[in-house]
Amino acid sequence: MKKQMRDENLMKISELADRSVTDSSVANVLLCYMLYRVNAPLESELLYEIAVTEGIINYFTYQDALQTLLTNGSVTLSTNDKGENIYALTENGVDCARKLKTFAAKSYRDHIVLAAKRAMERRRNENDVKIDYIPLKQGCHLRVRITDQAITLLELTLFTPDMKQAKLLGEKIFSNPSVFYNNVLQSAMLNEAEPVDLSDN
């Protein structure tokens, strides 16, 4: 009986963890807290990707929360030099994030901050990392190019058995290109010729 109750409780907790936020008040706090933690204005498209596409906040709740935050002066909406809408946190928003953060469960706060950090990292990588997948008659070529502004740091073509393996490697590289680049350098520095057995000379 106890095991059954425990299993039922775990199932309920799991279901709750998987649900997107539908409470506008909680969504208000989550959006303010996320903007506070990333400490940077976010493009409208990126904010939507983090909150809605990641399944953290319900679409309609997200729309209501944004409108509320704009109305009460917690966030501002402006346009950058590319013509993109940008949301930025105000002092009211900072107060909301600091004082009301516990109004949103830690699991939701962790989820949205992690999603934001990863999304911003992906955006940065898009400018510096180019990955192409070139199908072959047998297997696939994975072509990687890592740049820093106008300087090409690394250009590499790898053979993989199939497209699935190529894309798996590409995703791994794209997730943290600086570590991949450093690992390539380190491997090259440590690489040595096979020792020759001269014991019979």
C-alpha cells in the first residue's frame, strides 16, 4: 500500500514537472528572474524560444505575462539596429526578480535560466561556428569551421560512417566549440610517433 502511494505521488510530481506554467503571476516572476540572471536584454524571438518553445511557459500565459510586465514597467520594449524587438529589465523588474523569485518553484527557475544560457550560447556559436554535412556514396563528411571575428581558428573535415553519426558529432562540437578547439590543440601537442622497439638491434 505504501509503495503504491509512493509511486502515485512520484507520478504526480513527474506530471507537474512536465507541465508548462499557466499561471500568469508565476510567468511574470519567471520572465523577470530569467532576464535578471542573464543580465542582458533579449530579442523577442529568443525570449519566445526560451520560454515557450522549450515548453516552460504556456503560449497564452506568456503573451499575458509580457503584456503585464510592459504595462507595470517591469520590462521595456525597444528596437535594435537590426530592427528586432528587444525586451530589457527595468528596476521594477529587478525588484520583482529579487523579492518574488520564490513565488516560482526552483525547478521552473532552474529550467528557464538553463534554457536561456544554452540559447544565448547557441546564438553566439552561430556567428563563430559553421558545420556542414556532406553525404558521400559511402558515409558522410562533417566539415567544421571555427572562427573568431575574421580569424579562422580551425578548419577540419572528418569522415563518419553515416549522416546520423555526423549530426551527433556536429551537435557535440556546436554545444561547446571552444572546448573542442582546445582539445584538438592539446591532442596535437601530445601526439607522438609510435615508439620503435630497438631491443633486438
